[in-house]
Amino acid sequence: MRNLFLASFGLAVLVLSVVLAQPKPDPKPEAVYVKKATRVETAKATLASFGMPNLSGKWYFAGPFDNPDKKGIDVKYPPEKEVDLKATFVGKNDKKFGWQEFKGFELGKILDLKMIIPEDNNDAVIYLYHEFDATEAGRLPISLGSDDTMSVFFNGTRILNENREQPAAPDQFFTQLKLKAGKNQLLLKVCQYGGGWEVYVAPELPDTLPQKVQQQFAKDFPRTGSPAVSTDTTGESKFYEITTIQEPADCVLEVGGLAFRPDGKLLACTRRGEIWLISNPTSKNQADIKFTKFASGLHEALGIYAPDNKTVYVGQRPELTRVVDSDGDGVADEFNTVSDAWGVSGDYHEYCFGPAVDKAGDMYVTLNVGFGGGHQAKGAFRGWCMKIDPKTGKTEPFAYGLRSPNGVTVSPEGDLFYADNQGEWCASNKLCHIQKGKFYGHQAGLRWLKDSPYAERSDKVASGMMYDGQPAPGKTTPKGFPEVERPAIWFPYGRMGQSVSEPKWDTTAGKFGPFTGQIFVGDQTKAVVMRVALEKVNGVFQGACFPFRSGFQCGVNRLAFGPDGSLYVGQTNRGWGSLGGKPQGLQRLSFLGDVPMEVHTVKLTKTGFDFSFTKPLDPDAVAKTDAFALKSFTYIYNSNYGCPETDTQPEKVAAIRLSGDRKTVSLDVPELRVGRVYDFKLNGVRSADGRDLLHKEAYYTLNELLR
């Protein structure tokens, strides 16, 4: 037994000695930014450094399939149902073929597809396929171009469907691949409409890589194209995802209004005067989303309301109209005028927005003033908000002084609000609480006082003073506050949009993230959605606005929350212009589940402001004297087209206190003044778990001081 023990011990020592004598493996190289000669080669090398797929390796093609009457984009050929590289197909002109390796495929180059399909290559369809492994779940952005159409399917789901007739170029489209751990399948479909037939594919760097890597990449290789979906440089896409809902080829979806029916279908009215009914709008598989034309022949429809599954109220230039599908076949067959108690002169700028509906069922429309020469209120009650009883058609001039009130809505509590655009008599974009008989500043509509319930009022209103009661710079008169209703929110022009559109309250009970009860407001020029947190002080609305989500494909004109808790974003830019690479469309903005580090609210106190945050704070980060940089400014009330920020003054933050739960910071700010916007820039503020603020700006409109 002793000899056996000694033998065993000796063997163990020998094995241990051999193990210890083995050379240590080389340490895993550190993941780094790898600069190469081109943007694409740099992206490929950097992705490989971080252990991510980069689309290198074998690509395959199958085609040509037929593209009859340019409808091939909507035909589900066999590769869309299943990719089997051993399968054979019967395609265009009964030609038989199977999958073949695309031996000349090169990322970042415009590839001529007629080189691999030399025959039957007009009015044809080709599929390209690439399969790769990912070590973990994540996101991979890709840049695409095509002659002509481009459809992208990833792991069996169509994520992009662009029906365009165009030559191919880099960066025409941009989409995100949601990687899963293990095998991933990427399928592209390109339809040719005659002439050339080309494709472009390139990987990009995801926003999950270190910020310094992303910044260096952007510096070394600035993007020169104009993708349909802008690259996210803020990190917003980590928390809120944009998905494009592709309209059919016969639909020009210049969205003027969005409304969900009780049955979950989405209605979109358009500036072309059509109403489209969208089935399965919440589906993640775009092939399940169906468009049917519900109505046509309207005049620039810019608002819609659906009380039931057969009835629609729509605001068009000359009237509020009830549109009914009486037989339930999905197509409207009755058009009834509810109210036409306002004028239309032919001025292109005489839009009608709404209706918004209050708790009593009354409806409200807001009427744009003109901009085509002559008086801006040539048509009756231009520049007014009108209250309408939809049962009787009785119409009441409700409030006045509006300019371009592109968005009217009722809050969950029943308060009526509208958003107005910068211009004459309107210093900057603003959000206003509409109250009966109140005047909101634009003087063109004053000419219709004589025909309103407020005929005893003067049609002359003094102007030229600042909103905080001072005379304009260099002047001694007039002074005192303008006799207009102050906005609940001023949006600083340029920094917070340029053409504000529809406000919508978040009523999703958390499905859209941590901002339930707050307001989301679109901007048509900047193609963004902004966020507003209101409070009431002495019965008057005021509060703060913040950036929220950029990168939409077109100007944001209408918003609607869906039953899935996503925000549906209707878009248009014709005649108005906007950022983004498309002229119109519909996209879905969805919360991904990870709460961003953001300022949640800013509230007035007797000594300054309370900032609440979505996450507990790092105490050291808010203890710095410059953590909350602050200045204030105001505007001048006059007829000029917009007003620059005026009388900008630095403001002192006298003290900073952090609450026990580390989610609220109290600031002491002496000598606060009403009629001013308080402009905060947060520097270095971060969460206890090390997250930087997603957005560092907050703008508080101060109308009332706490008594």
C-alpha cells in the first residue's frame, strides 16, 4: 500500500511539473480601433478586433426571378420563405438555376449584377445571401445602395423595403442588424427596373463600441452620403429603436394625420388628400403590414380622429369632414361636412389642423394664417382656434392670435394645447395652453374679432417690449409684459427644432420607458422628436423641454402611440424641407427596455429648481461647481419674423444639494425672473453606475414664481 501511495504521489508530481513547465498562452490582444486606408476596411478591421462579425466571407446569389410590371418587390419568391443553398428554382423566362457563390463580391464597392447574370437581366430580381456567426447578441449597422429597389431580410424578418428607381450609390440606406448568438442569416433582394443593376454593401461601427473609437472613426472617415436613416452619434439608438414601415409603391405617404382605431388598425391621412388604412402596424415582420386606401379626394388633410372602426373625422383646408365606411368593406362611402365656418382664399399657407377632441366630445381645429401676399387673415377666422360640436356642426370662435399651429391636442386631464411655429409675431417655436377667449400673439387674426363673441375687444395690441417686462434693448418704451398669453414652453430655435409639430402625451404606463405623463413633440425641419415635462404653478403651465430622439428619415409631422406602446411617427417634407434622406414616410419608435440616464423633470422651487433623474447619481459628479452651468434669456414681442435669444445673462447657482435617494438635485438660483427661459448645460453629471447623461441640455420656461 505504501509503495502504491508513493508511486501515485510521484506520478502526480510528475504531471504537475509537466503542467507547470508548459509555456503560457499568449495574452488575448486588446480590442482597439484599427485604421486602414478606407472607411470600409477600417470598419472591417475594427469589428474583427472587437470580435464582431464584419460581413466578410462567402456571399451567394440566386436569380434572375421575374419583375413583372415592377411588382417583383412584393412577390415572395422561395428564398424569402427559406434559404436552402442546395435548392433549385425556375425563374424569369423559365430559366432554371440554383444558389451560386458570388466570387467577385467585395464590401464597400458598387457591384455590377449584370456581370454575374449576363442574360435575362432587365426587369429582374436577384437575391444575395450571407451567413455568419456571432459570439453574442448585439447590433451591427450596415450601409446599403441599390439600382433599383432594396429589401433586407435578417434572420427571417424583413427589416428594410425601399421601392425606388435610382442608380446605386454608397449610403443610400442604413439599417441595423439585431445579432443573435450563433448563426445569423442576411438576405438582400434587389429588383431591376431597366438600365443598370447594381448593389452596394458595407459594415459600419455600432454605437456599442467605446465612444472614443466611434469618434475617431467619424473624424477619420466623415460620411459623405445621405442615408435614409441617419447614423446615431448620440447613443439614442441603444434605448429607442427606429423601424421603417414601408408604404406600397402606389402610396405617397405624406402624413398629415395619424390615428389608431379601436381595433388596432392605424389610419394615416395625407397631404395628397388620401386616407390609408394600415393593418398589423405593430408587427415586427413588415411583410405582415398591409396598406389599403380608405378614402381619397380630400384637400390637404392635416388631422384625423377615429372614434370607432367605421367613422373618421378629418380636417381639410375648407372644412371638418365626417368620413364613414357604412357597409364595413374597408372603403369610405359617405363624406359629410361637419363645419366649414371659416374662410379659404387660395393662399397656399391656409392650412387647417385637427381635430382634437375634449372629454365632452367637442372638437377643435386650428387655422393657419396666410403667407402669400396681402393680409395674412384674408380668409375668415384665419389665425383662430375653432370649437365644433360634431353632432350639430355648431362652430364657436374659441381663441385667437395663432400663427402656424401645426399640432393641436388634448391632454389626459382635458386641457387643450397647440404647438406654433416661429415667424412674424412668434419669436420662436412654442407650446401653448389654449383657453377660451385668450390671445396668443399673432395680430393678423385680430381683424375677425368683430365677428366673434369678443367683438367688444380692441383690435390693437401694444408690441415692442420683451417678454420679461423690460423694454427692448436700447429702448426705454414700451415696457411691461405683453398682453398675450405666454407659452407654456419656448423651444430655443435651432437647438430644439425649427418647425415644431404635433404634441402627444405618453399614456403607455411605462411601455415607452420612464416618461409616462410627459409630452413628446415632433419637429418637421430637424426630423427629431423632443420631450417636454410640464408643471402647473399658480394655475399656469410651465416647464422644461429636452432633446429626445434624432435620426428619422424625414421631417416629423404627426405622432401617435400604438397599442404596443411604440410611438408611430408620420413624416413629410414637400415644400417645407427637412433633414433625412426621404421625402415622406412612416416609422415606429420603440423602447428597447434599458432605461437611459436622463434628466427626468425640472421643477420650480421657492429658491431655484429641482432636477430629478432616471437613475441615482454619482455624488462626486454633482458636487463640482460647474456641474450645472446656467444662463437665461428672453424674447421681444414684435412683428419681426422670429427673434434671436435676447438679453442673455449668466445666472449663479448658489448651492447644490443631493437628495437621500441620490435621484434629485436641488439648485439655489437667486433672483429668478418670470418671462425668461433658463438654459441649463449639465457638465460631467453621471449615474452611480458610471453612465453619462444621454442629453445634457434642459430649457425651463418660467411664467410664474411660487408664492
